Amino acid sequence: METLLHFAASAQALLEHVRARDMQVVVEHAWQGFNQQKAAIAIEERDRLLATVTTAVGNRLSFDLGQGVTLDLARAEGVAEHLYSTSGHCVWFAPPGFSYALRVYRRDGSQLVDPECVVIAQHAPLLVRGDDHVVCLNPWGAPAHLAFSLSVPVAGSDIVVYERERLTSIAWFPADSQVSRFIVLLQALQTIGAPALVQVADQLVYHPHPALRWQAFQILIKHMPQKRDEYCLLLRAAGDDWLEDRLSGYAVEGLA
């Protein structure tokens, strides 16, 4: 395990190490460690332990191997409605006796483009850099199976959600907890029809995080359509590609 972690910082070195190694050993080591932890604690504490390896996105378990490396075991079942971006880099691999297909898309602003299908097998892993690409598990709806990856994520990175049919981004999970709280606040104020909604949105449209600015922008142009051009210029001034794509979509629809 120490040898594997030594190669983790270099994406290409990690890929070549995984290609040459029997990864069944790594999977078994992580699973045995988890079972040992589970056996050592009281039954009532085991749900809490399980929560530490269960991810919020997708049907998968994520084991911390140390030094910023995680082992992800994903259950691919059916065809997913949504695809999720990742950060850092990861290597998809298959232990002996396993193989599975992935579809890899290139990220181009708010769109996913250039799909490429890849079969993962023993000694045939795939390196994916999260800033550039998004992976679709089980693209053809094959029977349920496991998919394996070693991930070296970047702390504090947002997650972008894409709709699988249109391959366009539809949501954003900010890694910054403050941003998430502000987004929830705006949604709550909208739900109850609070008089302070517009005033709060007018403050948050200047926030540096594009997801929060976009949320505030949509509220402002709904309640103050006469200031639409002013707020469009404000968002465009940020020079953010994601915001520019969103505003361009509004322009096509005749809304901006």
C-alpha cells in the first residue's frame, strides 16, 4: 500500500503502477480494514462508521487510503439520469476477473462533448483528469456490476451535475459550505415569499462564487425585469466561462 501511495501525486505514475499491479490486493486490504474497524466498535456505532465511507453522490463506497488517496467501489446499475464531475485525477481499473465499460466525455463549458467508450480490464486501466472529463458508468445499461477507481481529489472543489440526455449542466454543489448555506437561504426565502428576498439577492449577486451569483441573478431579473440588462452586464464583467454560457443561453431564448 505504501508503494501505491508513493505514486499518487503523479497521475501518469499512478496509472502505470496500477497497470502493473494486481489490484485485487488493494481492494481486499481496504475491505478487510473496514471490517476490522466495524468489528472493533459497538453495534450502535456501526451506522456512523458506514456513513464515513458512503458518498453523497452515486451508489458507491469510498475508502480513505491515506495521503489524499481514496479507493472507490461503485455499483453500476441501470443507466444513470445524471452525470457528476470530479476533481483532481483518478484511475479506473479492474481486478482479475472483472471488466466493464465507461463512456468518457470532454468538458466544454456547460456542455459535455466528444463521447468515447472505453473498456476497463485487468492491466488496462484508464486515467481521467476531473477538470477535463466526466465519466458515465454503465453507458449501455448492462447488468449490475462493480466499477473500481483510485481517486486523488482536490479539496474544496465544486461538483457539477449534468443531465445525461442533453449533456448540459443543470446544477452545482458548491464545496464552500458558506455558499451552500446562502443558496439554501435564497431558496427558503423564495418558498415563503419573504419581502426581504430581493434585498438579499441584490447583495449576493456580488458574491465571488458563480453558482451563488447565478441563483441571485435569476431572482433579481424575475422581480426587477427592468434591471435585466444591468445585471447581465454585472455577471459578464466577472469573465467567468460558466456564467457566460448561462447568459448566452438566456440570450438565445430571448431572455437576456
